[in-house]
Amino acid sequence: MKPRPGNPAQNLPAGGRYRSDAQRWQAVAQRDGTADGHFCYAVVTTGIYCRPGCPSRLPRRENVTFYATSAEAEQAGFRPCRRCHPEAASLAEQRLSAVARACELMEKADEPPGLAALAQAVGMSPFYFHRVFKEVTGLTPKAYARAHRARRMRDELPRRRSVTEAIYDAGYNSNGRFYAEAGEVLGMTASRFRKGGVGETIRFAVAQCSLGAILVAASARGVCAVSLGDDPDGLVRELQDRFPRAELLGGDREFEQLAARVIALVESPGSGQDLPLDIRGTAFQQRVWQALGQIPAGSTVSYAGLAERIGAAGSARAVAQACAANTLAVVVPCHRVVRTDGSLSGYRWGVERKRRLLERESAS
């Protein structure tokens, strides 16, 4: 079968880092190994297709065409290069697969496997596996297991007959280990969390701002919720659903001053309000939220770019989920994260509010 060039515009997706022939050719010319897996290139005169990072002699540009996958290149009649083996999984793909397998093992185990056991299961040395896992996820295997165990704990507490039962079902092998982490994991004692926040006092205030209704709530530790919407009563019901048995109190004058500072931040994003915060989330979520706070007002970053900033390249989807879990509108500026092509993606409080916040920041 004689190879045929094909049409790159038809064979390749529009999104992503390599959206144009110029970008793809630049990657090939630079033998950019990070582009491996994003596309492959075929040489009409030789009938061979390669990875972008292939060390083979650089072909003439007019003889090159691009394909999204090796299957498409072979369907067009090209055969794989014997030097770079583009038909095989790339090193990056192998690493991602190994990390995914390790995460699955940790999530299914009653007790988190040790580093040596995880490394052996994915066919790596402990040292290399530890490095690869942290590069991909931004967390060490131990921190990932701890975050997953905390997530299981939050799920198990409301369902179990006792706190002790929930502790062991979540994978903690001792009460002491859990109670040492309880404040960070739950933001309150285990018994209060299990009972829907009973005994917890949360002050709140609802007001109007330029983006509609706004609710500001705070525990004894700091601001724990900032919500935007069209229905003030709906915002209060949402707070009640999060803490069904907590004592919700209308704010006094001191609290109203705190709420005013939050509203000022909404009206003037990036004004640098120093607020006491009660941020409740996993280790990975808190890592993402901390990175969000470092994005300057008026600037944006993609989900993939934010993943790279926290040292977790390849975890854009997990970063997007952490942004969606943010309960502190504007205070933790998840509105500054956009798609790779610059378009606006979903926003917990409405894409139109996200657009207005970004326009306001750009103007100021």
C-alpha cells in the first residue's frame, strides 16, 4: 500500500498545545520529546512515521505530514520507525499508566501499601517510582495515600455507627493517628463532623454586590464559605446542607466588618485583603488552592499550566476538580483558570460571573 500524505487539519484535534502545523513542525525540528504522544509525523519519501522526538535525520518539511495517532499513520500506509518505535507506548504514557495503577492499588487497599510494594507492583525501583509519582501527581505516594484516606474518612463518618468504626474502615490503623490529623482533615472534631456539624457555630451574612447575592460564612477558624448566586435564600440553604446540624448565626457588627472586607475583594479583585481562612480539603486540593492565590489579578493560567506550577504535569483533570471543589469564591481565585485555548470553562458560580470578574481585573 503506497503511503498517502493525508490532511493534518482533518486528522488532528483542534485543541491542545500543538494546534497548528507550525507548532508541530517546530517540535519535530527541535526533537521535542515532550511532544511524544500528542501526535506523530510521517515522511512521504521514506514511508516511515516517527515520534516528534525521534533522533533520526530531519526530513524536508514538504515531505512531512502529521497524524494524531500511530493507527492513523499506519492506516495511511506508513510503517513505524525502528529507532523511536512510535507504535509502542511512550515513556510518558508508561509513567502515567504506572502511576494510575499505583493510585488504584492504594485506593482499593484496606491499608496503604508501602513504597517498596507499590514500586514492585508497577515494575520500578522504589527510588525511581517515588520520583515519577511525585512528578505526575505533585504528591509523594505517602501524601496521596493520606489524602485518599482522609477522603474516605469524610465519606465513612456519616454512615458508620461510631467514630471508631469509621476510623478503621477508612484505613487508619490506630485512633491516635487519625485524631492527630482530624483538625486538618475535617476542620472540626470527628464527632461534630459525623453529626452534621453539631456543636459547630458558623456565623454568616447575606448581602448584595455587583455580581448578585453573596453569602459570607465563617467558623471560629476563619472564613469557610463565600458563595455567589441569584437567590439569597438558596445560598443559605446550601450552607445549611453543608452543615445540617451546626448552629448558624446571623453576623454581629464585628462579623459584618469581615463580610465587608470579602465584598470589597469581589468589587475590587486583587485588592489584597488579608483574611483569616478556614480551608477544608485534601492535601492536593490545598496545594492547588495555594497556587491559585499566587496568580496575579488580571492574569490567567490554563489547567495544564497550573498543574505544571504545582509540579504535577499531566494532572490537569485533577486540578480542574480541585478548582470545582473550592468553596471560597474570589478569595481563592479559581476564576483565573481557563482552558488551554483561552476560553472559559465551567465555574461553580456561573461562567458569566467568571467572565465579569476577569474583565474587571483586566480593566484595573
